[in-house]
Amino acid sequence: MDTYMSVKCYGKEAEEACMAAEREIQRLDSLLSTGKEDSEVSKINRTGSAVLSGDLKTLMEMSLEVWEKTSGAFDVTVYPLVELWGFSSKEFRVPGKEEIKETLKITGSDKLSYDRESGKLVLGDSQKLDFGGIAKGYTSMKLKEVFSSFDIDGAIVSLGGNVQTYGAKPDGSPWRCGIQDPFSSSGQSVIAAIEADNLAVITSGSYERFFTGEDGKTYHHIIDPSTGYPAESDLVSVTIISKNGAEADALSTACFVMGMEKAVKLWQDSGRKYEMILITKDGTLHITGGLKDSFQTNSKFEIIY
Ligand code: AMP
Ligand code: MG
């Protein structure tokens, strides 16, 4: 998954649980990686069609649901744009307006056909899938299942800074997760901390992956599917805290694209069933009400209800 991962387990079968977690991460990586030629997703991207089952079927359906719910802000067909900007090859470049316009003609989940019943997927012309915006959260959700089959007391997983906690902390206190400071260049400092037992804490930020163009501007890896350019809003980072890691991951990417106002509206419309920490460009933390008693920060914050 092209990132640093760490798994810690505590209890009687901690070692076995860690090894099983590693195997599960490798398994999902071989399925979902766009960078590996022999992954299932790469094969689908070459052939343009497949009958989906298991993980891929679940991921496709979740992705389409979030695509619909976010009016297209989360879109698994964004990959041709990711490639165009060089985020897949790491040969970064600022594409021309015409190239972007042409590529936008092929992207869009409305241009693929998918049948839930049979799992039959047919991509539109030259379309390619990228589950990079949901894969880490989905993996953390699957790891919960892995952990439940071992005799362990607790576990904490970090997949590129996205955290999943499981069970109890060895000393009985709640698990605490740090939210990375998007304004720190070292990538090491924390802007807030929250208590999160049996929850996924998933962050999307413009500081995670970016390059500086010849024009001196920075371009990051979260693409606005409606413009083809890196998403520009009032947000620098979005953290979603939820029991459902996959949904949290897709939503963190989508909310980053949508901006603060729409992200809050989506949260209200969905019955406030997850929590959020939105950090705006002015450095303010906007925290949903449910986190009121479980977070700490030295920064300026306001609570959203
Ligand atoms: P995340 O770190 O979860 O926000 O995911 C970012 C990754 O998802 C990028 O590196 C791309 O591979 C992919 N991606 C970028 N923009 C989008 C988007 N609008 N919808 C879905 N996936 C995206
Ligand atoms: Mg995401």
C-alpha cells in the first residue's frame, strides 16, 4: 500500500495475531495495489471487465455508495487523473488544461456498469480503478476480524498514519490516537489527541503526498473528480472516526474534496453516525460534538453540533 505500517498486539496469542495481520495486509495489497502488475485491480484495469466477488465486490459497492452520497467527490475511477499528475509513477508533472479535459472524459463512476446481483463490472472506455482512497480503512476493518479469531486482549494498527484500535489497552486505560499536525513540515508532531476504543481514526490531508511544480506551487494527491486538479477547499486535513474503517476512509477523502460546509452537511444528513476533526487553512480545529469529552488540543478549536 506504498506506506509505513505497524501492528502491535497484546495478550496470549499476540505474536500469532501479529503474523496473521501481516498476512492479511499482504493479501489485500496483492488484490488492490495499482502499482503491482499482477494484482487483481491491475488485471481489471487492463481487461476492462470482471465478475467481482469477496473483498472486491464489497469495496466496489461501498465505493459506489460513497460516490453517490458525496455527489461524486469520492470516485474510484479517478486513476487516469492520478496517473496524469504522476502520482502513480512518482514522475510528477503539471498536466496541461487540454490533457485534463480529455482525461475527464473517461473518468466518472457514472461511466462504468456494475450489476450488484452478479458482480459483473464493465469499465467505460480506458477507465481504470483506484481503491487507494478506501483500501487502508478497509484493511483496518478486516484486521478487526483477524484479531477476533485470536486470544488477545488488545491491538493497535497504524496504516500510514490511519489508526485502528481493538480491544483493551494493556493497562486498562483507553487507546489514545494522535492527529498529525498538517502545518508541521517534519510530519512528526501532533496537533490533537483523542481517545478511541475499537474505532478507526482515518485522516486525509494535502500534506501527505505532494510535489512542487516548476511554477513553485504545490500539488497534492487528492484529486477533485469534477475539475481534474488537486482538490482546493478551506480544509488542510480531515479525520473521520468511526466503527466502519472503510467508510471512514472513503469519507475522509471525499470530505477533503468537498470542503468544510458540505462535509458538515453530509455528517448531519447521515444522522451524525461518525465523528470528524476538520482542520481549516487558518489552523482552527472543527470537532464534532461526540468527541467533546475525549479529545485534547492546544490549538484553537470549535465544536460542531
Ligand atoms: P486518502 O489518503 O485516503 O485520502 O486517499 C488518497 C488516494 O486515493 C490518492 O493517492 C489516490 O490514489 C486516490 N484518490 C485521489 N483522489 C480521489 C478521489 N477524489 N476519490 C477517490 N480516490 C481518490
Ligand atoms: Mg481515504
